[in-house]
Amino acid sequence: MGFENILFEQQGRVAILTINRPDKRNVLNKATRLEIAAVIDQVAADPGVGVLVITGAGEESFIAGSDLNEFGRMTPLEAYEFLDTLAQRLYTRFEELDKPVIARINGLCLGAGSEIALACDIRLAADTARFGQPEINLGIMPGSGGTQRLPRLVGPGPARELIFTGRIIDAAEAWRIGLVNHVYPPAELRDQTMALAEAIAAKSAFSLKMAKRAMRLGQEVGVTPGLAYEALAEVACFCTPEKEEGVNAFFAKRRPKFHPDDG
């Protein structure tokens, strides 16, 4: 499948989606969003992909927000339809994908870029990256998940401050408040991300799927029903060949081979 606004490649069991609009700071227009949706479909259907990495082309920007040439000129009804379909619902698909998603944040991560990163499972950043929800400065507010996911990730106090002020923070502060998992020098970010992605992709795909589902469900419905689902998900893992391979490998003191191409 050919794309105009993104790059898509696969290295082993790791798929890499790169927003490829560096001259526009990788801001998201409608065409780019539709291509992202197509990639998610492709990754979801491919058992050879274990982890999805999303990043931005160049060193300046991960995703610097939405394309205001489109979004800023929408009518209220157009804006609602856009937010419902090509923003909130699209970003939620990263959460719903039954495979871990890692954001490799190499520069500006603002507005829509921040909201995509929040929908990923893990966020790794260059120490030159910058983060923020600056929508309040435009007389609007985060409308693609920022008001919901940011408080859940960093806590209500820091989230309110960032959203109410529109302040841009550096990678060190993003790490301090729990917005990102790790921070690396720009020259190390790609290799560190691939090392983590490859380590995760080597695990049992079914176990990863069930663990991700259990964590997401628990955040939505609370601890008690989350624990009930967790137990059922664990029992489901007991029904798989991967469980037998993992246990046998443990007792044989060898690395488990969960995938046909494992060495």
C-alpha cells in the first residue's frame, strides 16, 4: 500500500509508522489521519507484527498538532464530526489495538501529537523533546482525549495546570510527572526504542493481548471487575501453546520460542 503522508516499515516483528510531513512539523491533516487508520487496520490483521512504534520524520517534531488550515476553519458541526471520527475514535484505536504501541517522541509533541502519545502504551522521548496541550491559547481546549487521558497518566493537578495554562514543558519535566517512561539523547532514541520494542515483540502475542486488555478494562471499570477479568484472562493464557512453551523453557533453562522465526 502506497502512502503520501506517512512511512511504514517492518523490522522483524516491529512495525514502524512515521508521520512524514517534516516541512509541516508533522502536523496531522485529514489525509494523514486516514493513512494512519489504514496502517492500524494492517497491523491489527498481521500476526507477524508484535509491536507498533509511532514516530515523526526529522528531529524537530514528533507531531506538532492538528493542521489548523483544516481544523481552524471548520464549522462547529464539522468540528464535532471530525473529533468523533478522525480524532477521538482514531486515537482510541491505538489503545484498542491488541498489540503494544510505543511512541518514539523525537521533538515537538503538542496538541494532537500529545493526545496520540497519551493513547500509546509506552512513551520514550529524546531529551530535546517538548510537550504540551496549547489549545487554550487558541480559545479552544483539548478535544481528542487530552482532558481524559492526561489526568489518568500524570494525575489531576499536573494535568489541569498543563491544560489550563497551555504551557510547554521539556522532556525532563515530562519524565518527572510521569508523562514519558524514559528520556534519551537524540542519537540513542531510535536504538533504545527498537531494543524495547524487540524485547516486547519476542513475548507471547496472546499474553500481551490479554494483559493489555486487562489493564485497559481495569482503568475503565475499577479494580473489582478488573480483577475478575484478570483472572479469566490468565486462565485463557493457560489454554495456549505459548504457556506450555514458556513453562517448558523455564525448566529447561532456555529462552522460550513463542514465534516460528525465533532463533
